[in-house]
Amino acid sequence: PGMVPNLAKLPPGCRFNPRCGEVMPVCLRRDPGLTAAGTGSGPGHTARCWLHSPNGGTA
């Protein structure tokens, strides 16, 4: 946690998966797309995280 990844050896899937406390199996396989983040975050707030994806990371 808190360590910046080696840019020459990025992990597969989401780049944050080695240091994320909410990592799911899909995070290890696929990079998440850009999606709107939560309802209380205001207009235009986006995230690249399977937790915020419409299908809940079941892709």
C-alpha cells in the first residue's frame, strides 16, 4: 500500500490492484473504463474503478 508501481512492469488489469483494499478478481484481469462516480460526487465526477462500474465489476 502506498507504493508507486514500477512503470516498466505495470500489473495486468487495474494499475492499482496490488495496493487496493477493495480488489476483486476482475481487477486482476481487466482495466476499468471511465464511469460516473457515485450519486453524491457531483456532476462530471468520474472514476476508473470496477466498484463504480454499472455492472459492479462482474465484467
